[in-house]
Amino acid sequence: MDDTPYREFFAHPTHPYHRRYEALRAVFLDGRPQKEVAEHFGYRYSTLRQLVYEFRRDGRAGGAGSPFFESRSSGARPRRAPPRRRPPGARHPRWQTVGNWSCRPRGRCA
């Protein structure tokens, strides 16, 4: 039986999460150098270093990397709350109005 297509599936993944998994697996399990792995899987070296950093950071948080491979839309990582907005025309609370001038806290006036 010819397993070439199946070997290709693992050697050259096309889905982003699969590619990330195989690259990190090569670094951690196979002990391959990050530069070599980055080149093989089509990452820049700096990008792969960032992936390794984030994987280690998430593992220390107790997840052992499992949320790292879930899509962000599945709710794996909480989204930030939207910033609070002041009503139109409202000034920053620390700004002061002096005559016709608006002065910022450190005295710069416009």
C-alpha cells in the first residue's frame, strides 16, 4: 500500500492550525532547531519564535497548550471589552477650560 499522500499530509500541512501544530511538534518533540523548522513549514524565524513563546506561556498558565490550537471564535480566549466612549462634544475630564483656551493637565493650551 502506498502511503505517500498520507506522509505528505503530515510533512506539508495546509491548514494553519495543523501547520502550527506540526511546527511546534518538530521543535518540542523532535528537538529540531527553530530556524530549520521555520524554513520547512514556511514561517519566518521571528514568527516561529513568537509561536513557541506563546505556547510556553499558555502551558505555564495550566492549559498545557490546548487552548492554543482552538480558534479564537470558539471563545478560547476572552475578547477585550470595547473602550468606553464619551458622548460627542464632551471633553476629557482632566481638561480645563480657561477663557477661550482648552488646556491639558500639563499646561499645554490649544
